[in-house]
Amino acid sequence: MLGINPLIDIGLVSPTGESETGHIRYFTINSLKKLLHRNGFFTTAWTTDFILFHRWRFIILGKLFPSLGWGLIIKAKINKN
């Protein structure tokens, strides 16, 4: 929230209790743009799906305040330089 990355990285655990590869990563719009840029992409557009308050989903608020949305949707192109 407010563009601050929560720095959460949760490893997966198998049913036997052993760690497996994989992770869940949370991004802000700025951290995701930086990641794409470092890997040769540039952002052409971005939006969000909705803003979630408890159990209610607000699509219109997501369009008005996309940086506060539940999920980020980014359109990016490869930089051909």
C-alpha cells in the first residue's frame, strides 16, 4: 500500500514438511517496472483489477486508484536497442 514493497517472500512447503522451490512475491508498480526494465522491457500501459475492502471488490475504485489495486496488470514490450 502507498507504493511501499512489503518485502514478503514465502517459500512453498511440501505435504511432507520439506521446502520446495518456488515463492510468492508481492510487487508495487514501481518495483515491477524496475524488474521489467532490468530485463530489457519497457512498460507501455498498466492498470489493476479491483480494490479489495474486506470481502467487497471495487472495480471502479481500482480504475481511479490503480496503484492501490489487488493485482497489477502490465503491458510491456521488449526494448530492441
